[in-house]
Amino acid sequence: VDPVRHPAYRPENLRDAVLQACGRAELEACDLFDAFRRKDCQELFLRGWDDHWSSIGQALGARVLADHLHRSEFLTKETDRCYRASIEVVFG
């Protein structure tokens, strides 16, 4: 979004609304916003008008979600073992 044409635009507005809705519904959410914001958006998304994640964006999203699931104790000991093994295979 062009900040000159839309000076009041805050990219975190949509994220904030989703997190608030999840909180009201007592649903856990994995927030990818900050992880994506710290990276170069030219790498994370496909080119042109296509705003789908590139392979780099997909890998980042997967890593952040996997770390979130691990920290949230959502995983059982068996899935934790598989998680650690898969992270090692995928990310080295």
C-alpha cells in the first residue's frame, strides 16, 4: 500500500482484528505478521499481482507455525519426536 496515498493505513489492522476475534472465541492463534515483516517481501511473495507465498514464504510460515505448536505444548511426546526429526530434515 502506497503510504503517500494512504497515510492512515496500518498493515497490522487486519492482524489485530483477527487476533482479537480469536481471543474473544478463546482460540489460540499463530501470529505470522512480525516474522514476515522482518523479511524482504520481494522474497516472500510471488511476483506481480500474485500475493501468494513463494517457496521462501512457505518455508518461513511453516517454521513459525511449527515453533508455535512446539511452544504451545499442543504436540504430544510422540509428535514432538517427529517434529524435531522433520525440522532437522527440512531445515538442517
